Amino acid sequence: MIEKKVLLNKLDRGEAILRAVKMGSEKIVSLIKDSELRGRGGAGFPTGIKWERVLNQSEKERYLICNADEGEPGTFKDRILLEEYTEKMIEGMIIGQIAIGAKKSFIYLRQEYKFLAEKIKNTIEEYKKLFGDKVDFQIDLRFGAGAYVCGEEFALIESLNGFRGEPRNKPPFPTEKGFKNKPTVVNNVETLCNIPHIVLNGASWFKKFGVKGCYGTKLFSVAGDVEKPGIYEVEMGIPLIELLEHVGGVDSKAVQVGGYAGTTVVPEDYYKTLCFGDLPPGGSIIVIGKNRDMGKVLENILEFFLEESCGQCTPCREGNYRLLEGLRLLRDGKASIKYLKTLFTLCDVMKISAKCGLGQSSPNSFLAIMKNFKDEILYNER
């Protein structure tokens, strides 16, 4: 069902927070676990389990971080939430602090969204005035420097710690040693915006929407060669074709689902569903028209990853360079099909050996586009 208003429903300011205060930490965490809310940033990790892990830590100094570093190409859903539904995010953060026993939290805002800082700060102050000493919370606003890799939770934490934004090896996970090496929860903007609705309406209500194992609704940023671009709220698990029919994007060559870190879907796969385990529901839908050159589309994607790789691990640093170089050689007729098979092997190596999601996901589109549009891209097959 298109434009199912669940996440975007209106809230009575502060009501969910007051209920959360009465519930206490353990009941809140239990409720979020029962709802089976999964992270809306792309990875889909169960939010309640993440909160429970921090709550159960013996270390009493804990932190919550809102990841507002929306850097995935084609994604602008969090911008709308930050700009028009600021209260939902702040309420989700306050409830999150209560749930995990944190005294302080941070909003890590991408530099390009700095124009939203004043509104966010004003909203935080409004909530402080609304509750006074009744609810103890502190929310600080910090800015990223425009690094795509800082969307990864450990790179984000390193940046907050004042270091270069680079991923760490896991374990330990942020829930054990995160900000200042203390237990830390990192949640996406959209994830946190779901929290007050669940607190007010319950887990059973939330699970009326979506499909088993992938409940609730999801915001998608629709862009590209499409008749009606914009933000759409749909139930998790709908077929991609249903969304494309609504926005006027069925007559397309392909669709980039989940941003550049997602995958390239061809028309025969439009029947697949938008949920974890099928098509990645990261939030970005880029429709590619029939007149587009898929070689140039792929080149643009690979150039992006080459530019944004932090360079820390060899599979990502060297692998993305070799994929881009290989694409250009193949396109110019300077390499053989045998070399293409070598690049496919390189993709497999990157996916299992890169240190973070950037290097693990950057080969996705290379594999999909080269397999489905090889004849369009190769000028000289040998």
C-alpha cells in the first residue's frame, strides 16, 4: 500500500516520553524487542537487541548517537524527517536515553545539513523547557566533515572521538566499546522516529504493518528518470513493481535500489520485495531510464566509491581502483572476457575481506550491471 501514514502520523508532543518515564528502562527495551523494529539505516539490525546489550553492560557511562549523516547517493528521506518531523527524532532519542540509561546523546549531522542546525537546537531547547527537571536528558549536536564512510557506525564514533573517521575491527562492537570506549548505541534518524509511535501504540500495532521479520513501514527517496519523484512511505515487503507503478517508473531500463551500496535491479526482477532478505530497503530508489548508458552509470558509481574509500584496508582501497580501471579497459576493448571473470573474482574477495560495509557493498553494482548489460558495455568482446 502506497503512502501508508504510520511513521508520519502526528504525535502529541511529550506524551510518548511521559509514558516511557513511567515504564522504565527494562520495559521500554522489552517493548522495542517485541516490536521487532529493525534499523532503518540499511543494515537492519534489531533495535531492541542493540539497546538490551547496552542496558546489560556493567559500565554505567553510556551514550546514544543519532546517525544523521545521510550520505548515500539518492537518499534524502532523513532530511525530510530532520526538517519537518524534528520532534519525532528528539522524542526517540530521549526515550532511547531512558531505555539504555544514558545521560548524554549526540546527533551526528552531515555538514551539508548544517542549515537545519538551528531548528534542531531550538527543538531540543523546547523539550528542555517542556519537561524541566522531570526528565533528565542531554542532546549535543556535532557535525561530520562530508565523509561517506562516516555513515558506518565505528567510523562515525571515531570522528566523534576526534580522530580520523575510519572503521574499527569488530568485535568489540559499539555496544561494548563505542564513544570514549564506553557502551554506545548508534541509531539512524528514521529508526528513532519510529520509537515514540511504538511506545504509544504498542508492539502489536507496529507489527500489523509489513511482513514477518520485516515489520512496519519504510520511507523511500524516489529519484531519477521517474514521473513523480519524492518521498514515499510504504509498508515493508511490498513488491518493487508496486512502488514503480505508483511513481511512474515501470518503463525503465533498471533501478538502483538501496543507493550505490545497494544493487542494480533489472525489469525481470521488479517483482521482488523491498525488505531485508530480498531487495535492500536502505531508502534510495534511483530509476534509470531506457536511454541511459549503463557503462556511464557504472563508471559514476565506481568513481564515487573510489573517492569515498577511507583507504584503510587493501581490498577496498585497491579493489575499487581495479574495478574502475577494468571497466574502462573492457569498455575500450583493451581487455578480454577472461579479464572480466578475474574482476568478478575480485568482487567476491572484496565482499568477504573488506573491513566495513563500503568495501563489502561497492562491488554489488559492478556484478549486477556487468552481468545484465555486458553486451551494451563491451565494445570489443574477445
